Amino acid sequence: MTPPGPLAPWYDFRDLSNAVERLLSWLSDIGPDWLVYVVSAVIGGTAIFLFVAATAVANIWVERRVVARIQVRRGPNRAGPWGLLQPIADMTKLMQKEALLPRAGDPVVFLLAPILAFGPALLVWGVFPFGKGMTFVDLNVGVLYIIAVTSVTTIVLFMAGWSSNNKYSLLGAIRVIAMLLSYEVPLVLALLGVVLFAGTMSLSGIVAWQHDMRIWLFLVQPLAFVIYFICATAEINRTPTDIAEAESEIVAGYHTEYSGIQFGLFYAVELVNAMALGAIAATLFFGGWWLFGLDRWIPGWMIFIGKVYLIYFLLIWLRGTLPRLRIDQLMAFAWKFLLPLALVNIMVGALEVLLWVEYDLSAGLVLPVFSVVNLSLAVLLVVGWMRFMAFPFHRLPSRARLVHDIPVVAPGAPAGGAA
Amino acid sequence: MDEPGVVAAFWVLTVTAVGSAVMVAAVRNLLHAVLFLVLSFVGVAGLYITLSADFVAVVQVLIYAGAIAVLMLFAIMLTPRAARDNADGIFWAPALVLAGLMATTIGLIATRTEWAVSDRGPFSQTASAIGEALLDPFVLPFEVASVVLVAAMIGAIVIVREE
Amino acid sequence: MTVGLEHYLVVGGLLFAIGLYLALAKRNAIGILMGIELMLNAVNLTLVAFSRFIVAPRPIDGQVFAVFVITVAAAEAAVALALVVAIYRHRQTIDMNRINLLRW
Amino acid sequence: MPELRTEPLVVNFGPQHPSTHGVFRMRVVLDGERVVDVEMAMGYLHRSMEKLAEERTYTQNIPFTDRMDYLSAMTGNLAYCLAAEKLAGIEVPERAQYLRVIFAELQRIANHGMAIGIFLNDCGAWQTPVMYMLREREKVLDLFEMTCGARLTTNYMRIGGVSFDIPEEFMPQATALVEELPDRIAEYEGLLLENEILQARARDTGILPADLAIASSVSGPVLRSTGVAWDIRKADPYCVYDRMEFDIPVGYQGDNYDRLLVRMEEMRQSVRIIRQALEQLPPGPFKTDIPLALRPPVGEAYARIESPKGELGFYLVSDGSPTPYRFHVRSPSLLNLTPLKEMTVGQTVADLVVTLGSIDINLGEVDR
């Protein structure tokens, strides 16, 4: 834990960590050792839980309004001013509904799945640095922790799909497993590029690195961000890759049989996961709470949440824009497109770090050069590999042929006869 | 290791890991057995954290719970419903005796031996230490492990592939 | 109350014994595989416990070994499950009592 | 792609399913994700219209035709009225003929907009294209409303003409729409047809060979997408289509993407027809008077039009009484649906849904 800053009285709400630090140092003065741990755990846990719950509730409204704007309509605008009470109405409705239990299903697993699904979604939030010194648990292996915790989701979703004893759910569960396993690989490789440069897997360490180097890792590792963003979108089942709950194909995938608040939990998990994606991207690639010195005037946690929402907006935008890929196309995309690019990215990144360390170059000189090199490389690779791997759609006609004259059958004569 | 938090965590995690391992043997449904196995893996990962081995703990969750258990689920899905029970075979009684003997032996050895326990305390940085160990003294096993993984991957594909 | 090396070793022994029972007693090939994974887990637990407690020139080695064991376990699981699927395809069963091709 | 041999999975697709466009049901046999067999079950929306129509007078039957293809009521009206006029030998005034063309083509734009939007919904585009298409359709429906008071079940055509003349505010709004639509269509073409994901999804899936299409008497955009240039508006002109200048869009190989292309281009051609019809619209009466209880001479008649979904034909038999002796519908949705199995077997579930969407069926018309 960082010591409380010299010019930060506890009531300086620009940075909430001051108040907490003050409280904890006061506690350690008066109470036994373990009291500090207990109190900080309770404060941090409650704060994170409340934050996650609040965003899940707020995002119902945010997502519906933003998608509505994209779809030339207004969205919920009846409950409360600008429809702000819509999430509450939604939740009330969901809670009142009967929670159905499929008769031939596996009741214990069926009931456990939505609750367990919330676990990983919540646990991920423990390691994010919301501001300077505002980390609940500053794990040394933060990046790996995030990957590990999110990978548990696979099993939970499989439990949901399997225990429903519904064929659509089963198809959804199988799709979830196939897709999550495939996209895990490029995702981990993409994050490896970040760890390579930052030299630490601790999330606050990565933010501190970006702070010290005065550069966003997004600029140094643009390709890693693109790969991470695509993979994470697939992992949380958002639209271009939402085959696991593809509405038009398998009704709702693994949560077809869920109703009432159990469905609500899955829905909330989806929203929280989308936010978690934004938080990971903001921390690893966009400097977390740091914004080129602006964090001196604006509280770090506000900057962080703002960045998270910007990335979340990107997700909503994608959802409102793109159709869905087919499962074999998605698999091919992961293995044939993302994986090679991720490997190349790692190779180039390792070379650059080696150069940097070996010749003891100054960071201020090297990092801009690297970012220019990597950015151009990313554009080159993505465009080139796309040209090389993708089917050449642009050579195929994308407009219909026009025929003006066709043979006219005798006017008035019933050519086909009575049907 | 006598902080009350660590002691409490140890007992809770032990009960989780061992209890769900027992349930793996006891439940009739193979899918439930796999889910209990995952719980047991997570419990063991928690024990790793009490041992200040955070890297191994995270890797445990990532590989066992995230990959191996999922592979097992997949294997169960690919075999028919008839093969989804977790029944004991005819040798369950001798197996039980043997397992009991094994547990007793290990327990006796563990408690009777005078271990050269050091008091260096918990590790502070395991990930970087493991990384250095992997690439310096253990570089050959590390390379061999990668070859093993590739061989296993190709082997699995060849075995499952239909001609 | 304190928790020491012996506690972890006993937990490891229990997990190992349960894994052994599973591997010996279960009829289902996947059940046997689960037993093997559990045994590997138990070994890992003891390795990590030793690396934490025992006097050693380089205590991290225990964890490195655990990482290797996890690697091998992953490879083993992949191959074993591929075998299970292949056996099922040829013999229509994964009951180990009925897979007796090699029995005289 | 080598696949694991797994147990076939029999899935009951519908009648309650988000993308069966109503209450259509398929019994699909899947091998993993791959479709092995499709068995169609129709009749969940059967309302016995053909039999009911035998109990009602010729004019009373017009509302039934609204409710067959409820997304294109105008063309349903038109086809039935043409058949009845043919049976009774009634001449239709020229202005009514032009109005019929205008409304039929407006209906085609509305229908194709919905078809494209819903097709993209089936592809997984989360409602956005359908919302944009609804925006254009709304303007068309406004024109319907100001003319006949109804938006969906218009009941507008009459035997011997149309029920109302257009109001005076119709012309400026229709002209504005005709000016606006080509830009919109070009925009949608740029956004949709060149989308990589959509092309990956729709190209080379659900291929319908031309000979199979002809053999199963498929018609309309589905037939044209296979490369067969066939359009009743040109081959057997009715109303005043022989005075209009327009092209027939034709696809290449009959896959889902071609059907999308054809529909997109047909909207543009419809705009062209409407523009010409609005310019040429002559003054005069908009309907001829016919007796309330029309008693056509004994005989039979079959009239067909190019409805948005294909060849919509009505076969009427008269025994000289005020009610038809036989009232038969040749509905394009039903016949376009018949080659579904051949189009989808061997592809994935996702392709099955997309293919079903691209045929553009309307269950009201399939089951009647």
C-alpha cells in the first residue's frame, strides 16, 4: 500500500484512496493488526460489489438507450426522466416472474449455474487499480489471474446449458466451450505482449509503467489491443461473435430455459463482463487512471471509469452494427487470423524489448520509435493477412445483373394453366 | 503460518478440496463428478495461495479448471448417455483398502519425519523467480515440456481424427 | 493454532489416496482419468508445500516442478481423452472392464 | 473438415422459435452443427380461407386476401380482383390501373424492406437493419393510410377498380418518397451488401440450382436469384406494366446473397416504376360500378401477378351464383419453401436459419 500523500487530507475526494488510507492508518494505531485487514477487506469488497451491481443496473439503461440511438429509435423513455427508472422496472418484472425448473433437467446444477456465473464476473474486479493506490488486491500475477478467473466461466456456462436438458441449450453449451477454448489462445498471447513490455503482471505495475514512461501501451502494442479486443468480445458473447446465445439460431443458447431472476442474473453477468472487458482494456492498454497528467485535477477513478465506458460504448456500437459470424468461420478466424498475428506480435515485441535492454537505450527515445514501428506493422499485418487469407469478396459481383427484355407469353393466355 | 486468517483459510480449503474429492468418488453422475473435481482443483489452488505460490495457484485454475475439466466435459459429451455413470467396478473393496493404506503410510511418513523446516517466510515474487528458474537451470526440461505438449497435441488430433 | 508442512503433506496424502481409489475402482475411463488428475494434484500440493517450508538452496524449484507437472498433466489429459473418444468409437463403450483387447 | 461421429441430434425447430417467421415448424436432424435432414411441418396457421371464401360474395372475399400475406396486402387484393374481373369480364378504368400499379410497387418496396431487414436479423445483426428498413416502410404505410385509412390490411382494391381515389396530399409525399428512396437504397447497398461478415455468411450458402428452382415451381426473387430471368410483369403483363420501363434484376447462382441482391435491386426498379406511373397518372374515374352481388357467368379464370414474394395466382370457378364455387390460391411462399431441404442439407444450423430467412416466406400465405 502506498503511504498517504503529503498534500492529501482525508477529505480530498479527488482521490478516494486518501480517505481509506487515513482510516486504515488510524485503525492500525488504535486496533490490533488483523482489524486493518478485516476493515480494508470489508470496505474494498463492499465497494467493488456495489460498483459492479450499480454498473450492471445502470448499463441496462445505457445499453438500451445507446442501441436505440444506433437504431434510429428512442429507447426506453417512459419510466422516470429519460427512462432512467427502466432498469428498476426491468428488475422488478424479472423478480416477479416465476423461476421455472425444467422437469427432466438437473435441478441442483441448474439453480447453481446463474449464481456461480456471477462469481468470476465479480472476482475479476478485485485486481483493477481504480486509482492510484485504489486496488483491492494488488496481485503479482494480475494478468494471469484475470485470464484464469474468466476461463472458469466456461464451465459455469456449460453447467447451465447441460442441466437445462434442452437441445438448444446443449448446442449453446457446446458452442461456448468450443469458442472460449479457441479464443483463449490468441487472447493470452496478446496479453503476453503487454506483459513483455511492462515487465510485470501486476495490473497496478502495468499502469505505473505507462505512467512512468508517459505512453499508453496501446500505442506500443496496437496489434495486441486489436487481438485482445476481438478475443474478449468473443469470450463474453457479444454480437459479432454471440453464437453461443445466437437468438435467431438456437433461441438463447445456454440460458434458453432460464426465466425470472435467474435469467436476470445471466443478463447482469453479460453486462458486468462487458464492463470488465472495458476495465481490462483500459488498464492494460489505455493507462488505467492515468491520463497524461490530467489525473492531477480529475480523480483517477473517474478517468478509469470514463475509459471503461468509452470501451463499453465501442462494444455497444459493434453490437448494433455487425451481423453474426458462423461458428466454423469464427473458429477459422481465431486459428488462422488472430493466432498468427498474435505470434508475430510476440516475436516483434520480444525483439524490441531485447534491443531496448541489450543496448540500454533511453525509454523516451525508444518507445515512440517502437510505437510508430508497431503501429505501421499492425496496419500492414492486418491488411496484408486479411488480403491473403480472406476470401476475395471484392472480386465477386455485389450488384444484381439487370435484364431488360424477356420473352412475352401470349397476353391474357394462362401460360401455366390453372394451378 | 499462525495468522488466524491463514489457518482458517487452510481448514476451509482443505475441507473443500478433500470433501469434493470424496464426492468425486461418491456421486453417481459422471458430470457431477467432474464438477466436484473442478471444485477440488479450486480448493487446491486456494491452498497454493496460502503457501504464497500465487503463480502456481493461478496456473492451476487456468489449466485444471479452465482446460482439463473442460476437456473432460467434452469427452463426456462425445460419449453416449449410457456411459455417463460413475459406478464402481468389481475391485472397489481392494482399491479402498489400498487407498486407505496409502493414506496411512503417507500420513505416518509426513508426521513422523523430522523435516528440515526453514523459517524464511513466504515468497514475495514467485512469477519472476519461476521464470528465471525455467530459463536458467531448467531450460532443458522447459524445452522438452514444449516438445511434449506439441507431441500430445498432434497425437490427440491424430487419434481422434477419422480417416 | 498453526499450520505447518505436515498439514499440507497430510492433505496431499488424502487427495492422493482418493485419486488412487478413483483410478483403481472406477469402471468409467473418464473416472479413472479423474483419479489420475487428482493424484497429480496431490503431488503438486506436496511439491509446493515443500518449496515453501523446506530448507533448500533454491526453494522455488518445488514450484517449478509443479508447473512442469501441470504441463504434463495437460498433455496427458488431452491424449487420454482423445483415446477415450477413439475407444468409444471403435468399441462403443468406455467401460474399462469391457475393454479387454489385450487379455489373452 | 473431418468431424467426430456423434449421435444425431433431433431438434424441433419451431413452431415457437425466434426465426421461423411465425409458426413454421421444422424437424431438423443435426450431426453436431451440420444439418442432416429437414422435415417441414406446415399448417399451424391454417385458417381454411379457401373454404370460407366459397361462402362469401366476390367482394366480401377481398379482406381474406389482405390476411394471406399480411405484409403485402395490396398485391393480394390486386391478384384476386384481377381474377374476379377476368371471370366476370369487367373493364377497369385506366386511372385505377395506374393506381393499382403504384400501390403494388409501393407494397413491393415495403415488403422487400422487411424481407431484407428480417434476413439480416436472422444473420444476427441485432435489429439495426430491420429498424432502418422499418423507417422506409413507415413512409410507404403512411401513403397507404392517407389513401385508404389502413396500413397493413388495406382492403384497397375493388373488383372493377380501387376503393378510394388518392387524396391531394398524396402526390407531393409520394414524389418526395420517390426522390428520397434511391439514395437510401444506395446507402443500404453500401452498408449491407459490402459487409464482409454478411458476405461470409450469405455467399455460397443455401444454394438453389436453377433447374431445381424451375422443377419445384419456385418464383419471384428466389427464382430470379438463380439466374432465371422471369417476371410476370414482363412475361404476362397485367394492369399497365407493359407501358412501364424497368429492368429485371437477376442473380448469379441462387445463394442467399443473390436473393439479397435481387431484392435490393428490385426496390430500386419499383421506385422507377412508381415514378413513371406517377407522371403518367391520367385523370378519370377510379372504378367502374359493379352490382353488389356480382354474379359472374359460369366458367373459370386464373389470374396471376408478380407479388413481392413471387407468382401469386388466384383460380376462381363460378357456377353463376354470387359466391365462388372454388377459390384457390397459388401462393408463392408455399411453393418457394418446398426446396428448403435441398437448399440446406449439408450446411450448418446457422445457414438453415439464414436460408429460411432469405426465402422470405409469410406464414399467413403458406398456410392460408
